[in-house]
Amino acid sequence: MPRAEVTAFVALGANLGDAAQALRDALKALGETPGIRLVRASSLYRTAPVQSTGPDYVNAVAEVSTTLTAPALLDALQAIEDGAGRQRPYRNAPRTLDLDLLLYGSARIDSPRLTVPHPRMWARAFVLVPLREIAPGLVSEAALGAVDGQHTSMLEPNS
């Protein structure tokens, strides 16, 4: 019997090379991955690095519908990152592509490999602003107000 689809949200970010194109390519790859259906994606946003160095980031959030388990979805996200040349030399290093699983249905997961909901999503404007764009019911005004000092501006509207 096939697995039921689960709605998940994925944060995308990059700040090396052509970051906007890296996000466009990652969105395409998400939609082409077996077991994942891209439902919608936010606009692209430019954001100053948070607890990191290097050029500004380009960020977005995607809503996907998936038949993959959360760990298998994480594997798929990491395979897309690897395909984009992702290196992990140290924590919060600049990157060609970063894909984070934010939410996986209503699941709460706390394992050595995966924590869902993402533990820092509520403290990051670069996640909350694009998430609110595509799923306004998930992000309150109070949550946005809590990250108001973090500069996030629309770079490219979703077409």
C-alpha cells in the first residue's frame, strides 16, 4: 500500500556563486525527485548572513507534498545539496546551497540526525518571511515582529 502524502516545508539558501540560480535549480530538482511533488515556492529574498560570514544570502521556502519518510526526505535534500557542490568545512560556513527541513506534517522529531520542527526557524526572518508568503496561517504577526531587526528584502518575485 502506498504511503499517504505529507505536506512538508523546506528552507532554501545560498550565498556562493550564482545563489539565485542555485535556488531555482534546487526547486527544479525537488520537483523531479521521486516521492516529492513541489506544490509552491516563495519569492527569492536577499538576507544578510546570520551567525555567519560572507556575501548576502538568497533565501526561499518551498512547500512540498511527499510520500517519503522524514529521514528519506532529508536524504533527498542532502543529495540535492551535494549535487550543487555543497561543502561543510565548518558550522555556518558560506554555501553553494543549503536545504533545511522546516516542517514535516504535524510531526515532532528529535533524533541525533533530524529535529522537526526546525529548532531555529522561529528566530530567522529569512525563513519566516518567505514561509508566511506561501503559508500565511503558519506565521503570526508576533513571530514576524520577533525577527523584525533582521534585514530581509524581496529579490525576485515568484513567477
